[in-house]
Amino acid sequence: MTWRLHGSAPDEERTFDLSPPGPATIGRALGQTIRLAPRLVSREHAELHWVVAMHGEPEHWRLRDKHSSGGVFLNGVRLAPGGEVRLEHGDLVEIRPWVFRVENATRRSSQPEPTLRVASQAGYSDAQLQEMVVRAPGELAQAHLLRLLEASEQIAAAADEGEIARAAVGALVAATGFTNVALLRPGAIEGTVESVASVGDILDMTGAAKVSLSLLKRSRTAPYVLRGQMAAGATLAASIASLNIDQAISVPVSAGDTFYGWLYLDNRQGSRSEAHEHEASGLAAAIARMAGMALSSVSRLRMQQRFLEEQKEMFSGTVRALIATIDAKDPYTRGHSDRVSEFAALLAQAVQCEPDMVEQVRMCGLVHDIGKIGVPEEILRKPARLTDAEFDRIKEHPAIGHRILRDISQMRDLLPGVLEHHERWDGRGYPGGLAGDTISRLGRIICIADCFDAMTSARFYRPARPVGEVLEEIRRCLGTHFDPELGAAFLLIPVAQLEALIAPPVMPGLVGEAVARS
């Protein structure tokens, strides 16, 4: 897998390949994997470390701030000192003044962004490349102000980088008359740029250079204009020399200190106009500012979603650790919580619960037995039927689980299912002796799933019961042990779906012997 960081600063570009498992360090000190010289960079600024795939999460690099003085920014959002986050293809990592674009070759789109080789810096004099003083939006002609308003509406409605770029480029083409317009960004290879959106003669089929690197480099922090054709004797490829660029404008697209790319416009073959150029530069600067703000907003939304996903993954990892603790105490029922989770989700889907409720049911199935952490191992591991006193201890686990989870905000909606999954429809269950609809729907769903898995799994004192026999037992207990409506729905789930999830057959004697040896 090829991951790389392509970095650009105002006067320099560098590309670094990342090799798992790392780590890769970033800083100013000797010995850093990625050594950056500017004094703004701390001696040990940041670190990248590799995470292998697990629990459905793909392998990835994680970025960690090493309590740097200048900070580490991801997509415009500063990480907390010592904080870390997952990296994804297309992310912008800022260690100012450097901006690094994260590249993952395996995650690139099936239709990657067009990459352009750009003209060398030779061939243009300082007189031809000039910084522009652009008009303020209020000084633009009325027609351009209307175009600016239309562009602002389109850019504000855009949902991603591509839509923002297309709206900006389209507005400039419609308003300025420039024939070649693009939103460009630094490419993954030094000396290249990528086109996010373009119109006109920016691209060709061979990837030949179509824009000036000199102009782009100069215009990283301010708008620049290229006036006149290339100086005589310039050592450029013939394909570039034949472009006849009479004028070109490049405006940086940024938000705060975060640089996203350039809005580039040019006219060729003698279509240059001084008055047109002045109007176009003001409009391009205004649209670039809007595009930068929109890109920043999209990036922040991505980061908020990323942080939410990270919290969810961390929470899921915690739940998995708790379940593993239960399995370690009671290896005979290992996998029970996972199976109850799946059976309960099937039932929730069968009765057409909303997707959020299905996920709630799934999570409750995972944690429904968390209270067994508080039950002595000698009872959980006993290779025989329990005494009444021992069973009373087992019956404490719903209340113990409720106490464990009640102060975790993400678990509050699951508490009824954890506490009530051993209640019965006829009121003869525990711990509260609830009956009928006074039992939460979540509790009634988990009850059916829990009992089905218990009966189709082997125990120390008995083998697993056949699925058909267990379904008949559920049918017989509708209206006594089980909610009759939910139970009837469970009986309609295709048997093949249930059989695909049940525990593998195990002989009780063999399991008891294994536990005795453990």
C-alpha cells in the first residue's frame, strides 16, 4: 500500500513516502523521519503511526500532535495538544508554513483528478509576472455583482470540494469571458498540479504543461497576473511555447492560514484586454474567498464527523473490552452476547423498527449481560446445575449491569433492555416482576433473543436443542414468557437466517473438561 505526504511551502515542495508500520516522526530536530527546517516547527512536532485493520476498521495512519508549540492542523482544525486522529486520503495536514496533502493510492477515485505537468519558471521576467491590486467587491460593475451573488448561492449550497470548484469555475467563465478557467491544487508529485474542476483548454490528453508554475508559485499568498507571451529564447517544450498565453490570472484559494489551491484564468491567441483583466481579477478574488470559506466549512464538517466516528469507535472498543471480560469469566457462553445482538436485530427488523432502534437493539444485545462481571466466577463456571442460592446470585446480574452502565450517556437508552431482559410477559420474571406492556419493548426483544440463543447453545449439563424444537418452545410460551406479538414475529424469521447465527455444536462433557483444565 502506497501512502505519501506531498508537502508545499511558499518556496519549496517535498514528497515523503510512508512505510508501514512506521512510526514516522516530523520535526526540526536531527533524526526526524520528516525533517522541516522552519523555526515555526518544533524540534519534535508530530508523529504518524500505523494501525492494522481490526473490528471492521480498515488499516490506516494516525496523526498525533507531540505537544508542539505551533500546533498540528488537520483540514483546518487544530488537534488538541497530544491529541491524535485517523488520516484519510485527501486530508490536508498543516505544520505551518507547510501544508501536506495525504495520498493513499488504493483509495484514489476510479477517475482520478487530472494531473498537469506545468511550465518551468524560466521564460518569464519579473515585469511579466506582477502582483495585482484587486477591486473590492463593492467596486465591481453591477453585472458582476449579480454574478457574484449567484456564485455565492451556488457555492454555499455545494456539498463537497468538487461541487464548490465547479460552481466557482462556472461563475468565472460566465462572468469574465476568460476561455480557460480552473480550480487547481498542488499535485501528489512535485512539479504537478491537479485540476479539481476546469473549463476550456486547461487539460490535454497527454498531460502536457498547460499552466505556468511561476505564476502559481508567486500567487500562493496574493493574486498575480501574467502579461505578455514568453521571453524569446525560453527553454520550454514546444507544446508549451505554442500556447500563446497573452494574459493569465492566478488567485489563491485559502481560508485563514489554510491554503487550498488556486483559481486560474487565462486567454490565449491575442484575446488580452487590460480593462477586462482588472474586472476579472476582482471577481476572481471575491469568488476565491467564497470558495475558500466553503472549503473550510466542508473540511470542518468532515472533521466533526471524523471525531464523532473516532468517539464511536473508542466507545465500541470499550464495549468489546467489557464483553471480552465477561467471556474470560464465563468461557462456556463465549460469543453469547454477539449472537443475542444479531438475533435481536433480526427481530427488530422483522417488526419494522426504525434504523436507529435496530442499532439500539443491536448494541443492547451486546451489553445485556455486562452485569455478570459482578457474579463470582465459581458460579459462572460451575459444571453442574446451580443451587437456589447460586441462582439468586446469577439473578443479580441485570441490576448490576444497570448500575455499571447508568452513568454512561451513550448507554442511557439501553438501560431498560439491560435491566428487564429477564422479565416475563406473565410477570414471573426478575428482577422487578414486571408484566405485559410495563416491560420495555427493548427488554421484550432482548428476552426472546437471549432465550433463543440459550436454548440453541450447549450447557455444562445439557446439549444444544435443535432449532425447530426451540421455535416450538417459543410458540408454546407466547403470552406467558414472551410478548405474543414479538414472539410471533420471531417465528416468521426464515430458519436459515437463524441457523446461520447459532452457536456451533459442542458436547457439554468436552466443554466441562476444558473449563476444569483452565
